[in-house]
Amino acid sequence: MILSQRKFDEADEIHTQCKPNLFSDLMSLFKGIVLIANVLPVFTGLWLAMYFTDTVYSDNIDVVILTILGSTLVMAGALALNNWYDADIDAVMDRTKTRPTVTGTIPLKVVLTAGIVLTIIGFILLLFTTAETVIYAAVGWFTYVVLYTMWSKRRYTWNTLIGSISGAVTPLIGWASIDSAFHIVPIVLFFILFIWQMPHTFAIAMKKCSEYRAAGVAMLPVVRGFAITKRQIVLYIGCLLPLPFYLAPLGTAFISLATLLNIGWLVMSVSGYFKKDDLIWAHMNFIYSVNYIMILFLLMIIFTFFK
């Protein structure tokens, strides 16, 4: 279902610099860019399921709408609940201190109610697709809201691993609305997103290390330092290298481009051992990671038109 745990979290900085209004408050409350970004892997999973099962898109418009809208509402509910629960630490961090849950422009009771209501409506819509879709959405929601936000985020450095599960189930939601996700393609998409979120989030945590430390959030660079975090980033990026080859049905051109993206990121991450400014290096990795995942999932869709 949900989230690349902190995918595009830096978008919050935009809201910090803007004059608060209802639109910006809602965008901040529901982490609008995060929400939009998570629709892509849901749609990619759905699109590839139709492609590999020879399902006609025009005959399944209702399923597409229900899946996209339902999963979006479930994600929005989870994000609102995250903001509700994290209001205390958001007040400490510069990039989140203007969120409406901190400033009080939207009362916490309203945020809690909105999170619950949106979640329920989202699941009701998904019930009109398949039971398997609902299960994946429930796993993502529970992982993000309960296991990540309420339990592990403030206590353990491996909170990132837990949060990554919620972001990785999004293509499974899309695929399962068309066909069972017990298939190599959606499973590989799950692992791509799961592994990708680790270096992506570590890069953010390095950039915002002082803020996480002040808020008492147990991110890896806060607890273990930059050197170990940089080694972890290189390790996880290296784990991405073989995954495109499991998507061979998308063609040699796709595998080649995906491999180039992986090698480019690996080279950039290794360069961190030779740079003096860790924060600049972390920012470069963050920017690469954001573009990497968008390009990769768009390529998966595009190459279905050439087969």
C-alpha cells in the first residue's frame, strides 16, 4: 500500500518557506508529493498485470479507478495518522515545524478523525476489487502506522527496514487488483522498492541528522554515525544490480537502461568515500534516488508499448 517511508520528504521544506494557507496546509498534512509519488508504483503494478495477462485496459476502467482511488485514500489516511502521532517531534524539526498539526491550524482531533475516515473509505473502495488487494493495502497501512510510526521510529535504527515494507507493497496492490501477485514481476517490483528505500532514506537521514537527533528519532546516522551509514548505502545499492534481469520479458533495452541507472548510482555512492563533505554527497544521492525510482517505473510502462 503505502509509502516509501519518507519518499520525497524534502518537499516539506517547500511548505516551510511558503505562507500557510488551506491548500498548503492540506498538502503538508497529507504529504501531497509523497502521496502522488506512491500512485506511480500502484499504477505500474496494475498496468504490468494487464500486460502480462493480456487483460484489456478499456474493459477494466472501473477496477483501475477503484484501485487508484482506494489505495490513495488509504495512503492519505496513513499519512494523516503519521502526522497526528508525530506532532510532538515535528515541532522540533525545522522542515516540519510549520505543519498544521504543529501550528494548530488544523486541530489534532480533526487530523485523527480524517485519518481514520479516509482509511475506512479507501478500504471500502478496495473491497470492490479483490481480497488480495485489500490484504496488501492492510499490510502496508499497519506496517506504516503501527509498526513504523508508533513503535519503531523513535526506538530502533532498523525502523527504516520496517517502513520500507509499507512502501514496497504498492505495486502488489496494483497487480493484485487484476491477477494474483504470486508472480515473479510484482515480487521483483516489491524488492526494488524495498531495497531502494534504504539508501534513499539513509541519504535523507544524513542530510537532516541534526534535526533527527534533536527530535530523538533513532535514525542510523544519528545512532551509528556517517561512516556506517555510507557503507550501508553502498551495500543496498549494490543489491539492486541483479533485479532488472528478472524483468527480462520487458526486453533487453529495459534491462540495459535499468542496469545503467544502477551502475550510475553505485558509482556515485562509492564516490562518497573520496568526498570531504558528507552532506553534499548525501544530497546528491537523495536527488539521484528520487529520479531513479521515477524513471525506472516509467520505463517499465513505456517498454510494454514496444513488445
